[in-house]
Amino acid sequence: MDFRKKLAALLLALASTGAGAQPSEGAQKLPVGWYVTESAPKRYEAGVDSSATCEGNRSAYLRSLSLDENGYGTFMQAFGAHDFRGKRLRFSGALRIKDVEGWAGLWMRVEGPDPKQPLAFDNMQSRALVGTAGCKRYDVVLDVPKEATTIMAGLIMSGTGQAWLDGVRFEVVDTSVPVTDLLASRPVVTAAGPSGLEDAPAPVAKNDQLPLGRVGDVWFNHGRIAADKPYTRRKDGVWVSILGEEVYEHGIAVTGTLGQRALELKLKAGGRRTLIEGTWGEEPVNIQLTPEKLTMRWGRNMREMARHLDPQVGATCNRYQRTEGPRVMDQLDVCGAALGTRPPNAQLIISFLVNGFSPTLPAGSLPIPRPPVRSRQALDTQRTAIPMSP
């Protein structure tokens, strides 16, 4: 059976499925070609449910078996990319969720020769589904480059709860359909010409204004972190600021010097939260990012903000803010690859740290009220003399 027939068989297996009620104990296994991966054994189960569907006769479901909110699971398929190279591919389906503590969404990933460097990726984390919600169609749209080798897609759920998927479609669309790729702005790093052996910062992309991700006003790509004191990446992988401070990556560990303070941090991602822990200077750092909340601690300094579903925020951003009544007391946007399950370590850590650990009032926010003026004389700024009556 050739590739198109295999793919057609997989799509046919889920094309008439629907999201429904709690599955029975005798629910069928997933269709051929789909399989489950998870953060730890026996935390999630998947199967086929034929009750209360959305668009067809049955749905595939993913359900947590553990109360551990840090786990994640997915049911997925993987297939060759050769028939879609140079095209724009949309993966869509009808989703329904129940009691999801964490988040759920569709995901798709396009891989090339190096699996550690995906060519395109989106997991809906910036528009994640939480709680309980009825049937609705969602999609992810990615460009498939000519060097692509494999495409993977499925349903992911982080934390606890249950999610159903049906009406699965893979469609080639034209360029009028916008991509949802979290990596869409990633530039290709290319040198302007032959290089010697000098220890100099590596050249960045021809258009180094294209961000891969952003935290607040600080954006980054694979060769640059655009902070007030920008960092560039040398050929040996070391990040160097314009002040000569160096930051190193060792797996999930990031060390070096930032703001004249020693840096020793680790970044852990892949589940329902991204965690940054360690020390900066002599103070402990703890930064936790989830779809619902952002907490940043450094010594005695702390910022704590909840996710705010602002319709003006782009589809690839999460806005976190703290309010008191009508006033916004603190706000920070986290965008693009900063929300991914495999964010770039040094870029993300530096971006968070340079944003600071003190609340920041957004532009245009209501002023903080001042104590009332109690002296009438204080209001008379011109001290105009009033003539005495005769």
C-alpha cells in the first residue's frame, strides 16, 4: 500500500468520529497508526468512544489515570512528509474536554534532518483549552519545507481530565490561510562570507528583526536576544552581551554572568509548566509558567500574575497580569517559542531575568490613586491674593 493509501486509511479511521460522553469499560483501541506517548507509564489511556459524538459515529479520547498535574500525554500519528513538501498543511478536528486541570489542544510538528531542530511546530498552548467545553472545531496550520522528512500530529493533554477528538482532517491549503506556527518567525542563521578562526560573535540572520519568541519587550531568535543590552551567539554557542558578559548552555543548565551577577539556573519544560530554578547572584530564583499563571521569584522580590484572555493579544501570545479593581498593577506577555514545550534555554532565561522581578505598569493603565489633599491652601498653587472687602 503506497503512502497516500496508508494516510487515507488512517484518516478514514477517525474521519467519522466524535467527542462524546464518558467511555465505557469496553471502549475500542485507537485506530491503526495512532499510538499513545506519555510523560510516565500508566498516567493516561486512550481509546475509541461511540457515545454522544460531535460529527460522526465515534471519537478518540485521552483520559488521565493519575492525579499528578505535572504529567502529560498524547495520542498521535507520524507519517512521511514527502507528499506535502513545499505545501501548507492544515490539521483540524472537533474537540471536547471535561474537567481538564492543565490544558489540552491539537499539535503538529514538522521535522527535518535534525529531529532536535523542528522546522515547524504548534501545540495550541497559546490558545489552550481548559476546564469543560463542548464540541468545537480547531486547527493548526504549518508550512512543510522542502527539506522536511516527517510530520507528527495528534491531541495533547497536560495535567488531569479527559479530552475527545473526532472529525480529523489533513488538508493542503493555500497561502490565504495563516500559519499558526510558533516557529514561523525563526530566521535561518547564515554567514555573510567565509570566516577565519577569530573568536568573534557569529553573524545573525540577514533579517535579525524577526523574533522566534518574546517575553515582555525582549524578543529573541537563534542568534540574538534583543534586550536593552543585547546578546549575540558566537560560533561556539556562547552568548555574549555588548558588555562582554558570557552565558553558557549545558543541556538544561544555563550558567555565566548576567548584570554582573553569577548565573546558575536550570530550565525544565515539556509538561504543563515551564520551570526555571537556581540562583542569580546570591539569591534563589524560581519562575513557573503555566497556561493559567506566571510566578516569578528572586530573593524577596516576586511577581504573580494570572492569565488574562485579552482579545487584542495575538494568537501566539499569553498575557499575564495582576489587577486591583479596574487597575492593571502588573503585566507581561509571553509569546511564540517562549510558550513551547521545548523552549530555547538561554534565550528564555535571559529574557525573563532582564524583564525584572518588580511589577511593571503597562502603558495607558489607570494611575495609582494618591492620598487626598487635606489642605485647601495646597490646592491654591498660584497663591493669588484676594482683596479685602471695604
